[in-house]
Amino acid sequence: MRVLSPASDAPTLAPLRHDTKEADPINNEEAKMTNARASSIAVTSTIPTVVLDTDAVSDNMAARLCTSFLGHVLFLKNQVPFPVGQLARMPTSNNTSRAAKKRHELLNSFDTLASHLYTTFIALSTALALRGTPEKAQVETEAILLQHQKHGLTRAFFAVVLGPTVGTAKSRVIVGIDGLETKVWGLREDDSHKVTRTRDVSEEDGDDDSSESASDADDEDEDEESGDEESQGSSEEEEEDASGSDVDASPPPSRSPSPAPSSDSDSSPSTAQRAEYQETIRAAERLLSRTLASACAEDDGQGLAAEMAPTQIHVLLRAPRRFDHPSWIPRQNLCTSLDGYLADFLAESGQAPISCDTAAKKRTKASKVQGVWIKSRGSVAQTQEVSEQDLAEEDEMIWWSWDGKLVGFTDW
């Protein structure tokens, strides 16, 4: 048994164990600091956040997500007895009843708003891209617009207010879109060049035609008989060509058959891209639904849900004064109260505050701040916004209200 005496070398492992124990406090301190940082970040944001797997939020995606959000709010705030999508598919036994009329009015207004939101975010993207550009009166040509347009990302805010009026609201819910794509819609970089080239070509053609007509007139004066015979021959040939064109309806494809397959090859990738894009939007809608469902589980199931009596629903949008859409009305008188509520929303979510009036800054919290953030990978929430003092009057951010009417109901 003495053979095991070399075990005296075993204590050499003790320093290794001892070194490990000395390293543990360091690791523990690092873990504590990491956890403290994570907890501080989590505490600073009490607003649920939807992080999309996209580099930017397009106008189409923003419209779809805001429409979906509005439908969730109507159901969570007890303004409709069933979710809007399910409510639209449910048959009614009596279409002349009071409940059926309220249902039809709400669904029609909801569909109208959903269609308006597509063009709304196109106009908003354009207005935000043109912030800091010359006034509308000074912008006369497309070339100036193309020179000043800005492609990038920005923040946008969409609000749903429930109550008889916006000033006497019972509940306010804000959607913050962080990473909205901004660009001037309806313009192409080669449009102005095409216009100038077209004008130059037309002028050259006009000069050539005038010179040719003058030379033809001289030739006709010299030899009228030969001109008559040639004109008769050309007219006969034109008649034959016209009759031939009636019989053969497709000479251009026979001369150049290449465009047909190229159009098919171009359409297939675009169709696949559209299908992939629609699937991305549907995935974003599902993620928004799950986030709102998790938010409702907070505060003993009263996170966003509330047992409210049916009331009017006001839809608002924060946009520059240059924003132009026939379905939206500027509401300058609401900026103080809504900017104050928006400041509370940003404070609760730990985002950089916006510039607002002094009266809005002094506002005290009268109700719980509710809302959701929709963010892309290209988040711009922490970037410094342009100072309001450096902007023209038409670039000032104000609130706009949708001119339609949405009224909740519970009768069924």
C-alpha cells in the first residue's frame, strides 16, 4: 500500500482550484455588473416593443401594422364585441336592426380608413423626406425636388384616442414607428433629363421637317407631273399596306420576338418578391399581435385592455405642415396636449424626448401612458432630430386627425 505514497504530488492541484476560486469573485462581479446594466435598460422601458426583421419600415408595412393595431385596440377597449376581422365575416339575421346598422357603419369606416392609410404613409414619407427643403412656392421643377429629396429613416407617431372628443379622451394609445423609410414618391431621377432630351429632339425634328418640306416644295414646282404619279403610286402602296396590316395583326412581334420572353422572365422574380414581401408583412402582424397579447397580461390582465363604454374613436397622425392628404385635417389646437402625452410616452420607453412647447413640458400625467413601439433593424430612436428652430414653418410637426367617423358598439 506504500506504493501510493507519491500521492504527495496531488496537492499540486490545490493551487489550480485556489486560482479558480479567486477568479470566481471577478466573474461574479462582472456578472453582477452585466445584470445591473440589463436590469437598468429593462426598467427604463415600460412600453412593449416589436422588433421587425427588416432594415426599414416601408409605407405599406406601416399602413398594415397601424390598421392591425387599430383593430386590436377596438377589441381590447371593448368597442366591438368581437375582433374586427371576425366581425366582418359573421352573418347577421336582421340587417335592419339598430345593432346591424352600427356594425355596418363601423366596418365601412374601418375599411375606408385602412385604404386611406396606404396613401397616408406615402404622403407622410414624402413630407418627411422634404423637411428642410425650399418652400412649395419656390419648388417649381422636378429637378429641384430631386436635388433636395432625402432618403433615410425617421420616426413617426400614430395615435388612437377614445372619448367624446380628443380633449376629453378616456384613453390614448400611441404607436411609435422607429425606422420609417422616407423618400419622395412619384419622381424618378431621369424624368427631368427625359423632358429636356424630348424637347431638344422635338425641336431638331421640327427643323428637319421644315427644311425637308421646303425642298419638297421646290421639287414639286419643277416637275409636277412626276410628283402626281409618285403620289398616286405611294397612295396605292399605302392602301395595300393598310389592308395587309388588317390581315396580319402582329408584325412587330415577328420583327422583334425578344421582348415577349424578357417580360415573362422579369415578371417571375417580381411576383416572387411580392409574395415574399407579403409574407414578411404577415409575420410582422403576427408579431404585433403576440406583443399586444403579452402586454394585456400585465397588471393582472389590464395592461391594454379596459372595460370601456362604447364611444367615439379618433385617429391622429403626427406629420409636418407640408403633409398633404385630402382625408386628414390639421389640428393645431391639439398639439399642446398630444405633444405632452407623447413626451410621457417617450419618457416611459426611455427614448430621446422630442422638442415641444413649454406648456406641454409642464404637463402632469393624468392617465397611464399606453402604446407600443414598432422598430426595424435600422433604428433611429437615439439619433438627434433636427431642431424645430432651424426648420421652416411648413416643416413644423403638428397633429392631424382623420376626417372619418368611428363609433364603437356592443349590441349584438
